[in-house]
Amino acid sequence: MLFLHKPSDKEISEFIARQSRLPFSYNEIGATKVHNAPKGYPINHFRKELGKGQEIYKNATDALCSWQMYALDWTRVFPSNVPIKKGEVVAVLANHLGIRSLNPCRIVYVIDEENEQFQRFGFAIGTLSAHSEKGEEQFLIKRNKETDTVFYELYAFAKPENWLAKIGSPFVSYIQKRFAAESYEAMRKAVVQRQK
């Protein structure tokens, strides 16, 4: 949904309530879990080190749980305190050149696992019908126990859904890559702040 003004909290709440009753807007639900993007979808994959150690891992998972990857100048998640739980619905408000888009997503699955080699925590969100794109996006924090290295990883497949996104597909591709890099910086900043 597009706005030329900043939508009010009431508008956003009503929008989320309407969207929460609707199914996902794509068929390949859960495909990001095994990084198996369906044919015809561009892939956005980003992975970068956040630091080393169990404390970094804990701080990174805490940051992920509070949606810090969206704490950017041009994006916000509503409601900001929604728990990371399968089935929860959020809306991402993005501001591009003065036009605001409100994009609904549902949490598809949550990963919280540990074995002898690694620890992983993350989740995926999938698009709902009023989203400007259709697809799925996974956010993951992974700690390699051998090297003690902690990574932030984003894996997504998505393609334009509405007419404006289809016309502006090169811009949409640029925005996806920009979001990956900037979401990493937001996570890194949140991890550092939690160490103080």
C-alpha cells in the first residue's frame, strides 16, 4: 500500500489487522530455510561477520528479536515489539523518495538450533497480498563453534508484485541490495551498543 504521507498508527494497525487474515502471496512457503529459491525469483544473499564469541552471538540474537535490522533512516517495522513467533504479522514501512510503502509480512518459521559445529538463530518473513513484492526473506545469526565467528546472514527471493514495483524493478533490485548492506550495519551497531 502506497502513501504520500506518513500513515498514522491507527492506519497501520487497521492495515495489519486486515492483512493478518489473508494467506501468503506466494506458493513456495519455507523455501528460504534450505536456501532453495524457486525458479523465476531473483535472489538476494548477503553474509558478513559481526564478531567473535558467545556474547556477540547473544547480542546479535537479541538485536534480531527486536527487529534492529530495520532500524534504518528509511525503514521501520510495526508493531516494533512483535515477538519472533511463527504466524505473527508485521508491516514494514519504507520511505523511497517521499513515497511510503507499507508492506505486510508473516513470520514463516523460526530457527533456534545448536549442534557440535554451530549455533543458529533466525526466522523468515513471507509476503502477504498488499506487499509490493512477493517472496520470502530469512534473517539468520550463525556462530561457528570452531572459529567462534558470528555472522549475520540475509537470504531472500522476491519479485515485484504491484505495477509500480514491476515498472521500477531495477530500482527495487537496488533497494534490496541496499537493505542487505544497511541492515548489517544496523545489526552491527546494535551488537556494539549491547556490549557497553
